Amino acid sequence: MFNRLLLLFTVVLLINTASAQSIESTTATFNRLYVGVSTTQGVGYRYLLRNKSVPAPDNDESIPKDVIQIRNKQDKPDYAFDAGIRLGVNVTHFFSIETGIDYYRTGYFYKQDSLVSSYHSTPSGIEPDEIGNLKMHNYYNYINVPLALNFTIGEGKLKALISTGANFNVFLGTSYHSIINFEGKHSNNRGWGKLYAEPITTFNISPFLGIGINYQITPLIALRAMPTFQMQTLKNVKDAPLTEYLYSGGINVALTFGFIDVNTKGNK
């Protein structure tokens, strides 16, 4: 995976270098540093696998394989987002290094119909007392510190943008929002609590990739928008019976403000 990213970096650098050399050099001004705000709105998903490095006894039925498969089919994508601030350095007109800090939440949605509260005995056998349904939103909450390499392609105010790197994740905890209905009785609960397949490691690294556009509104203000995908987050400690993978993708929008103008030789 990282070899492919390295190849992508090399290709983009060669394209921009060749373009710069083919055009007569002129004196141009650009902002060496920039700050900004960023948010990504999208969806997240959780996927389970048995941890093959942890041997399980033949009679261990605590988490059978078919249960994992059922959970992967039942769990659905749910709303995910991040929001935070950015600080970047424009190394050249087409390459910048960026970091910052984000609050990041992702998770999955679970729904169960024909939920039974309890059973009672009748002359004809055992029957349920109440039948209802459950809707559960399970969330994973993180503080992200991104390290991004941004490449712009083209000239003028509107340019193509490629952003790639990794998020350094600090796990804050799990949260939930459950809705239970039993024959007209409605329960709506929110809070923090343990989810399926604990324990979870505190620190992780998640690669990401985004491809979109960067529009220079004024010499000091730029707006960028790009679909982005956080490839995976390995969440569990090594001796956990299950391995959880988190995926998320969405549209990232950032507004940046440049400062510290410098004169360089390059493209306008």
C-alpha cells in the first residue's frame, strides 16, 4: 500500500517539475504558511475478523465464526465526521506539508426486529410477553493528528489537488444512541459504554487518500473540496479474539488563510 503511495508521490513530483522547467521563470509571490478549518462529512463502517494469531480451543464457542459473519451482515454503515483546524507549510507552489488536530467520530448502525422482552408459559407453550424492535448507533470517538502531503496540479485559481498521508489516532471511548420500541413504549437512550469486541488500543495510525480541487478565492484565502477515504483503523490489542477494522469516507471541505508572503522563482 505504502509502495503505491510512494509511486504516486514520485509521478506527481515529476509532472510538476517538468511543467515548471518548460515555462519561463518569473517572479511570483505566494504564502509560505497557512492556517485553516476543515471538516469531513460522510459514512463509516465496522468490519470484524477473527484474530488468527490468538489460538482458540476447539470447544471455544464464545465467538463462533458464523456469529462474526452474521454481525458483518447485520451491521450497516452509519454517519461519520471529523472537524478541526489545520496548519500547513507551502514548500513550493505545488507541494505543501500539513498537520492539525481533529475530533473524529465513526461507527456503525445495527437494527434488530422482533425483539422479545421476556417469555411466559401458556397452555399452548412458551410465548413472548412483548415484541418490539431495536435501533442502535454505535460510535468510536477519536482525536486525530493528521500528517498530510498535498500536491496541486495546474495553473490559475482552480487546481487539481491530491492529499495523502496518515492520521495518528488517540482513542477517547465508545458511545451509543439506542432506540427501543415495545408495543407503544418508546425508549431513547444516549451515553458512553462498551461495545462489541473490546478491548481497544489507545493509539493507531490510519492511512488516508483524497483527490479533489483547490480554488484560490483571493491571494490569501483558498477553498478546497475533495472526496477522501480513511483506509482502515486496526483497533484491537494483539491478544483480543477479534480484530475490528474501521473504514470511513466522505467529502472534505477546508478553508485556509495564508500569511508570510515570499518571493520565489516559479509559476504564477
